[in-house]
Amino acid sequence: MTIFKAACLQVNATNDLNDNLYAVTRLAFEARAAGAELILMPENVAMMEWGRANVVLRAMPEAEHFALDAFRKLARELDCWLHTGTLACLLDDNMVANRSFVIDPMGEIKARYDKIHMFDATLGNGESYRESSTFKPGDQAVTVDLPWGKLGLTVCYDVRFPHLFRSLAKAGALYITVPAAFTRTTGRAHWHVLLRARAIETGCYIFAPAQVGDHEGGRQTYGHSLIVSPWGEILADAMEQPGWIIAEINDTQVLEARAKLPCLDHDRLFAMPLGG
């Protein structure tokens, strides 16, 4: 049996890098003081910018990324594992990777993950998003070994693609993280049910740190950072203000959930529907 505490941070990021780093660092120190051994940050934690030109201008190559360097130092100072949410990493083709990093207590990068699924959606009432115009999608699913077992990495819109989560669980993940900047419109309709469903389907703990509030360009995010048990129970909900949540994580809960519903072992081949 392995027991540890995980914390999800919830922030209202702006387009001011220094302000964002100050806010999230303060929350990280508070969560660590409460006993968190794994601290997870939201998508776009260091910068919530609007429009391709602005995002590309503010993005930095990974090797020169100021926020990444700051988070590596923070992990060492806190002596804990840190998931950076996502950072905008400038690529050679003038596109941007929406990239997660997992950092160990020595400040070493142990995993990288580029968001695979691009949020290209028209939600109505003038609310439209085209991530693919700015961000280059990843093509590699990623797990990383933590002291307490494997963590699977996803980002935000990935939550709508259950086969990714199933693949991570079948690759040995006991926990899956979903850092997000979920829109208020879709969050109210789908956030809780999607995260609970992914937990139930995989028998994994789900860690979902989120952005909250109003941002550049009139963007509004839903908040409600969640920690969900492998049985689909909501263990902690950050509601609609910046802050943090924490929960005790017990890997035996994963084993128990999967023993009751061993659906990860029940795959069967089947023919696809005929066209027409």
C-alpha cells in the first residue's frame, strides 16, 4: 500500500508572466505546507494570452523558458514532485507546443508531454477557438514513474478522447493528470461528468488543476479543479476562486476499483460498422 498527498493548484492567469509566477508559487508553498508531495498546476499556468501573434510572441524555446527554470528551482526548494501544467514552448517552425513537464525534487525534468488534441470548436454566441492555428499537436502518449506509481499525462481537450486515457491505464498508469483551461461554457455542461467518467473507465485517480475566471480576449474559464477517485468519487473541488485542493491518495483504491470492474482486461476485437 502506498499513500501520499496530491494537490491541484487553481489560478487566474493573466498575460503578465511575473504576476503569474508569483501567484502560483505562493499557492505551491501553501500546498506543500499542508503536506502535498505531488503538486500539479493548470494549463497555461505562466501565461494566458489571446491570439496567435501574441501567443507566438510570448512563447519561449524550452531551453530558454523562464518559467520552466523557475519551476525547476521551485521543485528543489519545496523538495517535492511538480507538474508544471503547460507552458508555451516556441518551436523552430514558428508554431508552439502546449507542453507539460514533470519535475522531481532535485529539479530534474523527468517527462515532457505535448498536448495531442487541438481545441478547434465553435461554441456559439461568438465564442470560437482554433488552437491548431497556433499550436502543433503532439503525437506521443506519455507516462512517468513517480515514487507512488506511474502518472499518465494529458491536457484539457484530451479529456474528450477516452481511448487516450485507456491507453495510459493499460500502460500502467495509476494516476492521470488533466491540467486545463476549460471554457466556462463547456465546463458547466461537461467538466465534472467527463473527469468522473475517465476515472471510472480507467480505474485511475484523476488530477485536474484548472484555470478560473476572466482572462485576456474576453476568455472565461470554469475553475473547479478536481481530484477524483478511481471509483469516480469527487474527493476535492476548488470551486470558482483561485486556491488549491489536496487529497490523500491510496494506490489500493486503484487495485480495488479494477478488481471490481476489470474492464481494462476485457477488450475484444470487433468489426467496424459498414459504411453507407
